[in-house]
Amino acid sequence: MAVASAPNSGTTKFPLVIALGALMVAGAALVLAERFYRELEVRLAGVILDLITTSGVYVAPDRESVYFGLSSATPFGLRMTPECSSAFLLLPLLVVTMAMLYFRPANAKRLFFSLGISALVVVLVNQLRILTIVGLVHEFGTDEGYYWGHTLLGSMVSVLGGAVSLVLFVWLATRKKKA
């Protein structure tokens, strides 16, 4: 008769501790370096705007600002404030990933894949929000366009996009493999 040895619980928990620690560090980095993160978001917005507009774009990352319509009669600038950044929309995804990883460490690969896809969706949704504001300012002018773009439609885009990314994360992380 063979004797089965019990796994060493300290050894098997080590990768879980590393993964959870990495997620905590990522969350802390998002909070502590959120200004740097906003600078990156503004740079990305500038690249996208430069590709789709012909009226001139200028990015001032040190001011977390992107200016557009520079060759038009009404140039306009947007400043990325902390509450307009996607950084804090990523935190719930990290927390949910940590919780699911803690209870199902065997699903780590799938959870990190889901986190990556959902985080990309959050970043792209925030860029869509910026493009919404830019489009409405261009179409309806500074006052009315900014009001509708930032206050109403921009907020709706962020809320719906955040919800979609969270649902997408859970769906990707929990779907059954095909037989």
C-alpha cells in the first residue's frame, strides 16, 4: 500500500500570496501614481484626437490637459481631473479579482486574463468619454457642448462602460470551458 503525502500548505499558498500581493501593489500604485496615470490618459487622448481631427491638437501632460481645435475659431482644452480618470474605475476590478483569486486560486490564469481585457475596456471607455465631450463641444459650442458632454453623456458613458467592464470581467472569469 502506498502512502500519499499531504501537500505542504506553505508551499502551495506561496503563488497565491504573490498574486494577491501583486494585485494589492497594482491598486496602491494606481492610487499613489494617479497623476502620472492621468498624464498617460491625456497623452493617449491626444494621439487619438490627432488621428481623427484636422484642427490641431496639443497635449500638456504636466497639466494633465489636451487642447484641440487649435486652428479653428474656438480652440478648447480639457483638463483630466482625478475624478475624470479611469484609474479609480480600475480599482473595483482589482478588488473583485483579489476576492475571486483568494477563493479560487486555480482560476488565476483566467482571472488575470479577464482583468486585462476588462481594464482595457475601462481605459477605452474613458477615451470614448473624452471623444464624446470633444464631439459635442465641436458640434454645440463651448458652453452647451461641454455641459452635455461632460455632465450628462460623458457621465453616462463612464457609468455604463464601468458596468459593462465589470460584467465582462465576471463573465470571462466564470464562464465554463467548452467540452
